[in-house]
Amino acid sequence: RRINAVASGFLTKNSRSRDSIKILNWGLRKFDTVLVAKKGEALETFKVWLGRNNKVEVTADKNIYLTVPKRKKSTIKAFVEYNSPIKAPVNKGDNLGKLYVYINDELIDEANILANESIKKANIFSRILTSFNYLVWGDV
């Protein structure tokens, strides 16, 4: 992170330098940059219905960094919204949902959630068996 200080109206160079250093130190002490989501890094796993694998790893489509006061770090909340379960087949890069980032219940940023891997459909016998189990036992 970078912090720039621009100051004018001082009588001497030394007073300008001292006050600029105070401002920079204040910025470094009181604020922090938080990584909420990193592009390409696994964020969560979603359930896949009738796929060869039962789960798919997902990632955000962009990096999300927030610079916030240190006392407000605990107020950052990230929510993932998607329709569950995801139907197979799933291709790498498919848009599966949205990531919403809030600070104090105020929407700050959002990103698309993308599949991090490809999941093919299960064979016909597995799909029939899974569907039958679902009908008999429910979602267990």
C-alpha cells in the first residue's frame, strides 16, 4: 500500500517535513489493508448435483482489497449468493454466483463467483441411483 502526503502553507521546510511524517505515521498506525478475496484462489466449495464429483471449488473473478480503519476490521462481512445445488456439468470459469462485501451493512464491492474446476456429468447408473436415494432418503 502507498500513502502520500501533500502539505503546503508551512513557514519552513522542516515544519512541513515534521507534519508530513506525522500524517504518514498516523495513516500507517490507524489503517490496515485487508484481502477479502484473491483471484484464482479457492474461496469455498459448492455442492454439485449428479456430477462425477459432489463438490466444486469456486473463486472470485477479481482481487478484493479493502483499506479500513483498524477498529472497523471486525465489521467487514462477505456473503456468497448462489442457487444450490449446482447442476452438472460445470465448466471451469462458469459464473455460479456473486460475492458481496459489506462494511457496517453498506455494500462496498461485489464480484462474480467462478468455477475453479470442471465437473462432468456422472454416468447414467450413478444418476439413477443418486436420484432414487434422494427420493427415498431425502437430502442427507
